Amino acid sequence: MQQPPNHGGHPPPPGGPPYPPGQPPYPAPPHAQTPGHAHAEAPGQNPQRERIAHVGQQFRAVLQNVERVILGKTDVIARVLAAMCAGGHVLLLDVPGVGKTMLARSIAASIHCSFKRIQFTPDLLPLDITGNNIFNLRKKAFEFVPGPVFANLLLADEINRATPKTQAALLEVMAEGQVTVDGTTHVLPQPFLVLATMNPLEHDGTFPLPAAQLDRFSIRISMGFPPPDAEMRMLDVHMGKDVAIQALSPVLGTEEFLGWQKLLPSIYVAESVKRHAVNVVTAMRADSACLTPPSPRATLMWLRMAMAIAMLEGRDHVVPGDLQRTAVDVLAHRVVVSGQRSGGAYVDYFVRQVPVER
């Protein structure tokens, strides 16, 4: 097995995935977005593209609103919004103090939907998350009291500080959008999305997330440190008299966001693009160095992420480059590799090595 090549001697910046050379983070910044050939048609001739263009405008509005608080992280915000558009959950992994919780709160403040936060601690119990049946003395009967998971957007803060039993309480919730308590199933409101923050596993007082839990997250990303100029502006914003997060107002409604998710299946994915995704994961599964290869769920989420970034960039079809740009975020946390290579470098190597069928 070859070692991942060194592409031009320029390693990826800390906190970010190794994108292909010359390839921007996804989706492209607003000033760089190109809606393809949609502009060549007269207005009203293609309602599909008009809907996609409208979603792109809404996306840019949310992005710019969050950037009022989270400075210098346009690509990170865009990646989280793309995952949410794909109906997936997001895991933010980084050292304390880089703005993981603030990012989740800023996105929640920008979308007009119900929001709950759970601070995970070692003494947190599963019923503290899902809810419980409480005996009502007045009615002389048990009644279900919903837990904080009954929200459209759930912030699971420092998820790896809870015990494995408590972490497992989110398995059914994240995979099926429902909660079962004492044999009764309760359906969660839609949309239901989890934004979880996580400290590195080598820190004291943390519990590693099992593979089944990690597989529930569509992407895992790191924020990294802000550029110096962005950190200077951040000091001005957050040292002011008014707290920046409290000044945010919603710019997108719940039904509008659901419209993003409903429009996603209409994005066209060619057979050659699907075949490329399957060929990449098949190559990983055949490699003896990959101890835990990607699951079929990972392949599905990889394609859904590619569809999401295509739609947010104003395109009605997926290109192979969309897969290349999302591969590390979607697959790296799902694979376990022997040796010294990281999951990100391993995934990036296979994406480059497997050719795209024409």
C-alpha cells in the first residue's frame, strides 16, 4: 500500500481537510458562485432552476447573518449548512475556545425554529435527554414529559463528556427521528438536526464515541484557529457593549428550511458520479490497511452532501468535483486505518487515486 502523496509540498492548514489543489471550500463563497448555464434561459422557463436560485439566495442570507458573529470561517459555516440541507447531523471536533458552541448557537439564531441545548456531563442520564413518564397526581396516571431532544435544532455540547450509556440515548433519535420510552414511540418534530461539539479524546474527563455513534454524524469538521485579522475583528465584536449573538435575528423560517430538504432529491446525479462514489468505497473495503471501511450509509450521505453543495451553488446536477470536496468531511471519521496515517489523509488519497469513469 502506497503512502499518500505529498501534493506539491503544501500540507492542508490545521483544522481543515486536504482539499484538492485549487479547489475552494464548499459551497463557494457568494462572490464566486456560478449558477452554471441557468442565466442563459429567460425567467420562468425553468421553474426548477428558479427554485434552486432562490435557495441559493436564502443560503447566502443565513451565511452572512452567521458571519456577524463567527468571523473568518466562511467555509466552515457553509459546510455545516450544506450538511443540514442534506438532512444530516454535524460533529464539531476541536480544542476548547475556538467557537464551536457559538457557531451552533449562531446558526440556530439565524433559522426560526425551536432550539434546545444539552450540556453533556458524566452524571447526565439517558432520560434527561429523551424525556420520561411522570406520574400526574391530579390525573392519577402517567404522562410523558418530553426531553430536550424534542426540538428542530439540538445543540449537544461536549457530547463526549457523557458516559457511553447516555451517548447511546441519541442513537435512535439521530437515526430514526423518534424516541421510545417504556415501549411507546414518540415522533420528533421535523426538521430534526443535531449539532454536537466534541473535545479531542486525549483531554481528561472524556469518553470516546463508539463507531455506531460516529456513523450517525453526516460530517465531522474542525474549526481551527481564525486568521489574525479575523481574530482582531472578533475582539472588537465580542468586547462591545452588546453581546453579538443576542443581536442576531432569524433570516430563514422552518418551512423555508424544509423547502431546502424537499428540493434536494430533484438534484440530478449521473450514473458515472454514483459509480465513482461506489468505486472509491469499494477500493477502501478491499484494502487490508482499512480496519473499519465506510458503510453503505456513508456512501449515501456522501452523495447527499454532494447534492447539497451543488444546489447551494446554484446547480441542478452533481459533478465529480463535489464528491472530491466533501469526501474527507463525510468519510474520515468513519474509517479506522492501521499505521500512522490519519483518516483524512487516507480518504483523500483514495479519492485521488480512483479514476472518474466517463
